[in-house]
Amino acid sequence: MAAMSAIDILIRDLRDAVRGMRQRPAFTALAVLTLALGIGVNVAAMAAAYGILLRPLPYPSSERIVILTLLFPDGGDLDFSPDEAGEWLRRLDGAEAAAAYYTRDVTVRTGSHSAVVRAAFATDRFFDVFGAAAPRMTRLASDDDSVWVGAGRVAEVLGGEKPRAVGTTVTIGDAPRTVAAVLSPEFGFPNEQIGIWLPWRVAPFEPGYAKIVARLKPGVTLAQFRDTAARVARDLRTDPGNAISITPLGESVIGGLRRLLLVAFAGSLLVLAVASANVATLFIGRDISRRREFATRLALGAGRADLVRRIFVELSVVAIAGAAAGLLLGQLALTRFAAAAGTTFPRLGQVRLDIAVGVATVVLVALAVVLSGSIPAWHAARADFTAFLKPSSSSRPAVWVVRRLLVVAQIACCCMLLVGAGLLIRTVTALLHEDAGFDGHQALSAKVALSDKVLAGSERSAFVRDLLDRTRALPGVRGAGLGSSLPPRTPPVSMSIAFENDGRRRSLMVNVGSATPGFLPALGARFIAGRDFQDADNQSPVVVLSASLARFSFPGLDPIGQKFVKLPSMFGVAGVPRVIGVVADVKYSGLDAPAGGALYLPWSSRPFGTGYLVARTASDPRRSLADVRQVIASIDPAVPVPELLTLDGIQAESIAARRMRAIPAAAFALLALAVAAVGVMATLSTLVAERRRDLAIRAALGASPERLMWTIGRQGLTLTAIGIIAGLGAGAIAGRGLSSLLYGVRPYDAATFGVTAAVVTLVSGLMTAACSSRALRIDPIAVLRQDA
């Protein structure tokens, strides 16, 4: 019976809560929307954090999978040569299975469709490492004509949806191959850009420099495997200056996203805290307006616990409605973010609203109810509502102290989030204005696939020559050239250059690329000394150096005309090349990385499989994009052009990840600002309502409108000032924590802090002015007559 009575009481309270919400639609909508925003951003942040960081990888016992690479002393990656990779695979006795792999672009053709696809070439036990449910590459001979296609790349590889992709014949290079299997949609190693997987040795490709992936034997720890790797390095006499890096697969996939996602989750919790404080402020104000109702209930025998229970029931109804709306907002935010991020973030396909996120949402709702209801419940439990039956009574000073603290906390959290977002936005701006060593304005680039024996030998040379002649003849084109690498993207080849000066042998890691005459000027690279390549240079070994490589190679000397070092035969330069030019250092490893040394060879001596046509135009380069594509198609329609962009667009694309980091931070900060503004307005509106009698007496005694507004406004401005001071202090701490995500801006950037203070002051000032103006609409005679 007692249980039924408790259920009846709960049903009655729920019915009263719903009725009260319907009687106050504006209050209800504001409270629900506030919690919906706070819960929605948390749902999105939790789904992203769980999907990327915590959701298990789609491989059995994935914690036993590791990736091996070599590291230079400066931390740069150095992959294994094909021979080294084979030796390592034979000696890794701590691995249950191990395989080497490398990636490169290949041209795939099927019928009239052609595309440039990122391919992974792997040794025979590659799928054994992952325990993948797919056919294994068991043969290494070049006559193995199998190819494996990723489920998400079938349309790209085969040209349109193919319900029966298995068995389809495609041409890679000049040889037909058969699709042996379509891999699971969840299989995305080594990254989600891979469209096909091929055996290690496939004509016309020679194995490239590779990484090694291994599955540890049961019971073998990571420390033990590192010891095994160190022993193998000693046995193979690996350069002692190079370290062996062994990274668990999960860490390799996530990369540097862990801190970013944790920061985003912390920011979302701050938004929820601000929203909860705002709802608490709204409920305190509403409860004060109901003081006569509460006093009557107490006089009729209701207990304080009844008032507290009713408050939590009402808040629960608001929170459930806010959670429903928040789930919709969270799903919308995830969908929009995934569409905007593309392949910028790994494992975005694993981010979704599922049972785990649903359970976390229930916890969030409970947390929101507790945070929002604690202070109103405390107020209801302690307030002397019987005194409120007297007309002259007002809320207790303790209540106003609590409400003021809530407003200050909201403003402080808002400032901290705005500072963090501002620093990330300033980082993106700094990168866009970074001196990359070349001029991306009024220039376009077309990535041209010249590999896989589509164009071989003299055919490739004739194609390049014809392409440049026709492109340079286009209206509005001032110059054009073809190169093997395009900044700020990492070039395909890097090597260590050794020089001996003053009896000391020094080495420097440099990027190596080849270029036709006109490529460097079209790129906007600045010549410091000497000249560009010329057609006559095809008959003699020459090179162009970057400024840092020139200083390293010839300290204190004029490098022009000097003999450089003899290069490996793979570069096709006969004899010892002569230096003919020096250009400014170009950022080839991203705009946020230091500009390194670079070595440029004539294209004729080392033509690469992929070329980047760069054309500099007299006006907007976008006007010439279609003309360039038409030129390539008119020369050879079989040559695919997977990418045709302006250089400015390529630079912006290179910092897409940083830009996407700033978007959630800015969204959290703006949401917090909006919610905090509502909190200021709600608090001051309650103050005006409570002080109607006091303001009416002041007006009757002749107080000016400005004086009445200032009576209310100074309290709002005081709270804002205290909140800004506290928030900027917290922002300084947050900025220091974000220092690893920043570039070109200090954690204590004065401009960011100043703009944050100005924005919060402006928004809060507008809310304060709106509330203060309500004091002017009070009719002194009507108020005093009502209270008489």
C-alpha cells in the first residue's frame, strides 16, 4: 500500500509538473532548450570520444598488433628498405605473424573508367596479422593476378556501384587483374584512403620502402618485443643513430587525437555545467515568483521534503525533454561534422549513437538534474516562505549570493571556452599567413598520373613536353612546369646527404624532387642565387639546392658552380652534379613544420610516376581549371587527373585538421556565451521583479529613468566584470594546456584575451540593458496601490 501511495504521489507530481510547464511555455522552452544544448554537445563529444578512442578496433586481440618503423635522431620516420624488411620478417621470433607493407598511387582502369587509387602492397602474412576474414595473399610472384578492394571504395575503383564486384577484371598498369575479394567495411588498414590491396611483388612495381606490422605471440609483452627488436637491429647492424619505434596499433591509428578529444570532452562538460547553472538560476527565479504558493502549501501541512521532491520532479521532466532534443542535436552535429571533416580524422565511421552513448546520455541527464536542482532544492529547504506572505518581504540575502555566484561561474566558464577557441582560430589564421617559401596565389595544380606503364619511356617524355607547351599557350597563363612534389605535402623521396667539412662528417636529411624548367617559378619559389633548369641541362648533371642545404653543403662559400656529392644511381644523374641555383626553403612537411632542406633534379633525369603540373595565371586561377583539364584530355584521354585545385586551396586543405579542431571549440564557446547571456538576463529579470516595490518608491520620489536603470544595470555589470576576471585567469591555464595544439600564437595571446573580454562585456551589457529597461515600465501608482 505504501508503495502504491508513493507511486500515486509521483504520478500526481508528474501531472502537476507537466501542467506547470504548459502554463509557462516561455519558461519551459527556455529551460528545455538550454539543457538540450548542454546535453547535445556532450552527446556528440562522447560519441566521438568513444568511437575514436575507446571503441575496440575491428581485429581480434588488436592490443597485440604493433607497427615497426625506424626513426632518425630528429624524430623523422625512416621506413625499411625491401631487403631490410625481408630480414626483419625472418628474425622477429616474438611475433605470431608479421608482414611488410608500403603504399603508393596506382592507376586502375575498367572499361571506359579510370581512376588513381591509393594501394597497399603487402607480403603474404598481412591478413594473418589482423585476423581479417579475407583471402590471404599467399603468392609473391608477379603472375599472381589477384587484387582486393575495400568495401567503401568499390565505386571509386570500379566506376559505379558493382553488386558483384568479385570476379571483375581491372587493369592496373598494363596488366589485367581480377578482384578476388571485397574486404569488410571495417577493415581500413593502413588508413581509410586505401582502395585496393595487392601482393608485395607486382609488375611493373618494385617493392618500396616499407613499414612492418606484427601480431605478438600470446604472452609476449610489448617490452619483451622491444628487446627482440633491439637484438635484431644489432644483428643487422642498423645505424645506431636510428631508433626502432614499436607503436601499438591503437596508438598509431589515433595519433595525436587523444588530447584533442579529451579537451573537446572537457569543453562539452563545461557547456553542460553552464547550462545547468543557467537552469538552476531560472528555477530559483521561478520558485521566488511562487513564494506565496509555497508558503500556502507549508501552512496547509506540506513538508520541506515535498517542496524539494516537486522541484526535482519538475526538473526531471525538463531534463528528459531536453535530452530528447539533445539527442537530435547531437546526431545532427555528428552528421554535419563527419561530412565536413571527410578523411581528416581517423575512425569517423565508428562514431555513432549506440547503446553505450545512450547509457552515457542517461547519466548526463541525471547529472544535469542534480546540478540544476541542487541549489533550487537547497533554497526551498532553507527559505522562510511564510515571511513571503507579507508584501514587503523579499528573498533572503543568501539566495542572492548563490544566484550571483552562478552567474559569475557561467561567465567565467564562457570566457575560458572563448579563450581556447580563440587560440585555436588564431592558430589556423597564423598558418594561412605562414611563409611557406612559395607563393600560392594565382596558381593552380593538376595531379597527373604518369605511372604504371600507361606512358612509358619516350611516350612519357613526349606527353610532358606537349602538356607544358599547350598549357603555357592557354590564355591568362604566365608560366607552367611539372614537378614530382607539391608543397606543403610531403615529397615521395627523402634521403640523407653526407658532407665532410673541416675533417668532420655531417649528414642532413633532405627532400628530393625533380622538376622541369619553369616548375619552380610557376610554384612561386624565390630564387636566391643562380637560375632555373633549362632544356639544355638535360645533357649535363646539374642540381638546384634549397637555401638551408646550400649553407650546409658549402658553408661560407658561393654554392653556384660548386660540385655537389655523387647521388645514388636511382636518381639517374651521371657523375657529380653541379649547382646552378639556390631557392628559398619550402615547407614540404606541412605549414606547421619547419622548412627543411630540399634537392631538385632535372625531370629528365628522374621522372616520377606522379607529376604535379603547376600553372601560374594572370588572374583568378579557377578560371583556367577547366582549360587545363581539357588540355590533358586532348593529349591522352587515358591519363587520369585525380586532382585539379588552386595552390591556395591545397594550402588550406593541408591545415584542414587544425581547422576542424577549431570548429567544435568555437561552437562550444558560442553556445556557452549564449547560455550565459540568458543566465544574466534571467537573474536580472528576477531582480527587477523582486524590487518592483523599491523601484516604484524611487520613481515616485522623483528618481530619473537613468538612475533607475543604473540601479539594476550596475549589478549586472559587476557580475560580468568578476566573471571575466575569473574566466581570463582560467583561460590562461587552459591556454597553457593547449600549447601543443597551437602554432604561431602564444598561450597568453593578448589579442585573444582582449577580444574575449570585449565580446563577453558587449553581450552581457546588451542583456543588462534589456533587463534594466524593464524598470522604466513599472507604474509606481499601480504597484503601491496593489501593495497597500
